[in-house]
Amino acid sequence: MPLPYKTQRVAYPYFVIALLLFVLQVIFGIWLALSYAVTIPQWLVDVLPFSTTRAIHTNLLVLWILLGFMGTTYYMIPEESERELYSPKLAYAQLALLTGVGVTAIIGFIFGWTKGKPLLEIPFPLDWLVVVGALIFLFNVGMTIVLARRWTVIQGSLFGGLVFLAAMYLFNLPFYNNLTIDWYYWWWVIHLWVEGAWELIAAALTAWILIKITSVPRETVEKWLYVELGLFLFTGITGTGHHYYWLGAPKYWLWFGGIFSALEPLPILLMVADAGHYVRNRRMEIKGKLIFTLATGMAIIHFIGAGFWGFLHTLPQINYYTHGSQVTVAHGHIAFFGAYVLLNLMFFYYAMPKLRGLEEFDERRGTFAFWWLSITMMLMTLAFSVAGVLQTYIERVMGMGYMTAQAQMRFWFAILVVLGGALLAGVILTVVDLLTLRAPRSAERDSAGRSAAATVSHS
């Protein structure tokens, strides 16, 4: 099956590199859990300290998700704009630049070359290369949209999210003499990426996928994009306040942030539910049941992780005790998995078969991997939560020492090591499936039958 636009092929190497980085990220995550569960020999700690491993783990997460977003954008923008991508060469150059920056940063972390800010440890010189890569990306996508002269709500939401994503990164560049101010703007980058710009991008990509696989009218999904835009302006920005607990900001920010940030995932959940309702009422067949399953799972787990778990965790009375504990880690894992891991996997399963010339593919391995990953991540979230509650109670209620709390948490981190291994198995299965997609058996039988019939007829 030929692609509608040949420049869509630039997305494939983005997807492949993102998947390989995903595997690497999970491996480092297991090592982090092992560091809590057992005593690591000192010589090994000297080579790979906990702070270095955490920096690699979290930066790999950011890098592979962003590369997935970029590849996804390069795939869908030509179809949405109805013209070829402005410059495939720029897209390949951007991929090489950002991948090189990522590899250099990881090697730098191992040798102690880091800026020191959590999640933004990339050293200052590499920051400017990230900015160059982002500018190349925005220029390439922007020129494609402008030259197409076909503006849609999906394009607007996507491009607006991408511009905001790049703009927020600029607050990471300067150093501020006052540590409170430095952390204030650090939260602008982290929160307004994850719960602002990325939410707009996720909503736009989900809307586009739903149109493709369900034939739901564009107006149906676009109305939820308007709601998402409104909630981004109202709750995404206001929700930053739940991070201001220790920064000396006015108290009302805690209430605004704790309550309103829980509403951010709602439009995506309602968008998917509305599309499903449309399909059921008209008894239409979904083109790609696995993709719709991933979309539904993304919406539900996104709402559980970012909405429900986030709401419980960020209420001021609770956050006073749990801020920075393993409860935060539980929220972060389930929210990222639901919102962005499943979003990328959903699009990979939509685009990669088409990039390999498959109109349909065998969905059994992918479906099994989805349930395996989702159930494992839910169990991991529960284990992190129990460890976090223990940590919070022992350290911040009873006032006992850090190591006392760590001793009580060890059992749960041993469980997390096992669950991390299970998650890694699911990730590897997913990656292998995506890189070796094959036609469904029925299609293979039909093809074989047609070949046999043609041979007999020729004879």
C-alpha cells in the first residue's frame, strides 16, 4: 500500500530510535529500583552513582517521547496539510542532531558533566543544540503548514503545543542567583511541558487518529480540542500552583493548583468516549482495533494517573506530607505511561505498518503487550504508592530518620525490581512486534490462495 506522501517516510527512523531508547530507559529504571532494594557494592556506586542513573533514566524518557512526538508530527502533517513535508533533509539533520545530543549528554552524565537540575541535567552548551533542533523542527513543520494554505483546528492545536513546548524550554537556559526563583522557573518548564504543551499535542494527535480509524466527523473531535485549549489556558497554567509549596508563593496557588490540574486529562477522555459512542450508534467498523484499544487505554490510564492520582496527591493537606516522596514517583509513572507512552505506541502501531507497506497487520502480539504493560504499570504504581505512604509516615509524621524509612521500603522495591523485569519483557515484546510487523494470517491465506489460483489459471 503506497503512502499518500513519500516524505512521510522520514518518521520511521524517529520511531525506531525512540523505541530503542525506551528499552534503555526501562533498564536504567530497574537498576534504580535495585539500588533501593539491595546494597550495591561501593565500587559499583563509584562508577555509576544513583544520581547519575536517575539522570540517565529521566532524560531518556524525555528524549524518546519527544522523538516519538516529532516522528508522529512528520508523519501526520503531510496528510493533514495535503502536501509533502517542506524539507526531509532538515528532518534527518534534526534527528541526527538530537540523537547526538542525547548520546553526548548520557556519556557526560557518567563522567559528571551535568547542570544539576533534575530532569534538565543536560549541560548548558548542549542546551543550545537542543534549541537549534527545536527551531529546525518548528521551521520545517511551520513551512509545511504555511505553504499548504490549509489551516485546521488539529494543525493549530498541534503547532501551538509545539511552539509552547519550545518556548518553555527557554526558561531552562539562564541561571538565577536566587535559588527560589530558579526553582520557580524550573517548574514552569517541567509542569507546563507535561501538563500544558504535551497535553495540547496529545489531544491533537489523538483527534487525528480517531478521525482516521473511526471515520468520526471532524467536527466531533475538534470540539473537544477547543475544550482542551480552554482547559490548558485555565487549568494547565493555573495547575502549576501545586508545585509552589516550598517557594514562598501565596497560599491560594496551592488550592488552585491542587484542584484545577486534575481537570486537564478530561477532554481527551471525553473525546475518545464520544468517538466510541458515535461508532456504536452507527454500527461502524473500527479500522484497527488495537489502535482504538491503545487510544482508550491511553485516555483511561491518563485520567487515572494525571487526574485521579494527581488530584489525591496534590491537595495541599496531603502534598504537605507527600511532596517529593515515592508517592510523587507513583503519580509520575502512571501519568507518564497513560498520557505519553501509550500515545506514542498508539501512533507507532498506526504509522509503522503503513510505512512498511502493510494495509493490515497481525494485532495479537500488540494486544497482549498492551495488557501486559498496562497491568504491570498499575501494579508498579501501587507498589510505589505503598512505599511512599510508608516513607511519608515514618519520616514526616513520626519524625524518624531517612535510613529507617528506607529499611521499611526495601520489600516494596524488591517487588518493583520483579515488576520492572516484567515491564521490560513487555517493552521488548512491543518493540520486536513493531519492528517485525506481519500481515494477519487470514490475509496471508488469501494471498496464498490468489497466488495458487493464478498459477492454476496460467497452467
